[in-house]
Amino acid sequence: MGANEELRLAPATHVVHGGTQDVAKDQWLPFEWEEPRLGRCVHGEIAIIRPSGTSGTLMAGFWRTGPTSPGASKDGSHRIAYSSPLGDETACVLEGCATLTVKATGQKFRVAPGSVVSSPKNLEVLWEIEGPYFKKYWCIFNGSQATPNPPKELKVTNVNDNPSDWQEYHFNEPKEGALVAGELYFIREGGSTGTMLSGVWRSGKGIAGSDVDASGKMATPYTGVLGDETILLLEGEVDVVETRTGRKHSFRAGDVIGLSSGMHVTWTSKGPFSKKLWVITRDQVPS
């Protein structure tokens, strides 16, 4: 089979998504959705970087608000009742501060840049955003199959947390066999529908890897056997090369990256260190 024939037969969903926070003005749109208790709502603006995945409903991008944004006060502050009706949401605050209150329990959280907010589908939370500006990265997933024991609590962590349960990332790569690539910890190990995992991963000097050099540069072949992976790159620079086409994508801290399950790529983290917030999704309930 020739290269052109292989390209023709490649699944249309096999795409490397990517984008920076420097989104063009015409790409920001009012964020509109149906809130179950309140009806149609319009608050702030979104820019979508990843519009889809290989399964389920998967989207990721940025959301922002300020003095001129829909629903905001003149000083840029904002009050939003939001229950994540579109699916489980993993978000990371990039700019500004807010107080989050869970409607059912009254539990409060204060979030600031670096805070990771993990919101289960249908959990209503009041977002009281301080002015003048607020911005977050978000990833939303909704599958077709409900999980037996879905999460019901709002979870707030931080990308700078350093828990004791970092673990080496060992995985079986279909074409290369057993590999080790950096280390990670989990934020969530299940969602409301299908497979939804999230956590923080890092690589670099002194961190395990099957192919890591003295400078901390690490190269890893990868096909995403667990599902689509959506990433906010927190630190460092990486290159992603599509095996089938040879096309190279370069990313740096702050960028969003979307890898498609089943698509073979080579991920190269440049030294000395790299770090990412990751979400893995698949429209299949784990057995």
C-alpha cells in the first residue's frame, strides 16, 4: 500500500488539535447554553481549540470574561450559576480569581491562577468572579453510557501541587511494547459517562523514561490506547510528529494539545522539564 493510499484510509478523526491562548478576536464567541434550572444562559466568551474527539462529545478551549463580556458587570465581576450540563468539565484558571459555592452543600472554594476545577456533570456551582478579568482553560466530555458510580463532588486542586503519589508512567505501546515515559498523578479516575481520567504529568532530568537523555529531552511513541487525550501544556516545549504523514506540530507552555486515540505519533518533550494537565476520554465504560 502506498503512502497516498494510507492517507486516504486514515480515519477522519485522526487529527492533532492545537492552539495558543493568543486567539484571534473573531474566534471568540458568546458562551450560550441551556442551564436546567434557569433556561437559556449567555455568559462570557469561548474560543474552541478542540471541537471533537474520536468518540463521545469532546471539546476544549478557553473561556473569558471582562467588563464588556456578555453577562458581566461594568467592573468585570460576574455571577454565574453553572451545572456543567454539557458533560464533566476539567478547567484550569489562567487569569483572575473567583469563589465557587456548591449549591447543594454550601461548600466554598477560592480559585486563582493554577487552580484546577473538576466539575461533575449536573452539579450546580455558583461562580462569583472578581473583576476586572477572568480566563480559564476548559475540557468538556460527555459519553453515551452512564457510569455506575459517577463523581458527585466538586474537586479543586492546583497544578503546583506535589503529592506523594507521583508514579512512573508505564504503558504498553502496540508497536514498541512496554515503555516508561515520565511520571504522573491522578486528579480523577472516573467520570459521569464513559471513560474520563485526569491528572498531571511531568518529564525531564532525573525522571524515568525509556528514551530520555542527560538534558531531559524525552521521545515517546504514542497511540493513546486508553482514549483521546486533551492537554494544557503547563511547562516546557514539545514537538508532536504524526507517524503517517511526518507532519510536525510544535507547542509551548500555555498551549492546548489534542491527541486522537489510535493515531500513532511521536511526542518529544524538550529538556530540561515539561509538565502537562491531561484529560483522557473514551465513550466506553471501563469493565
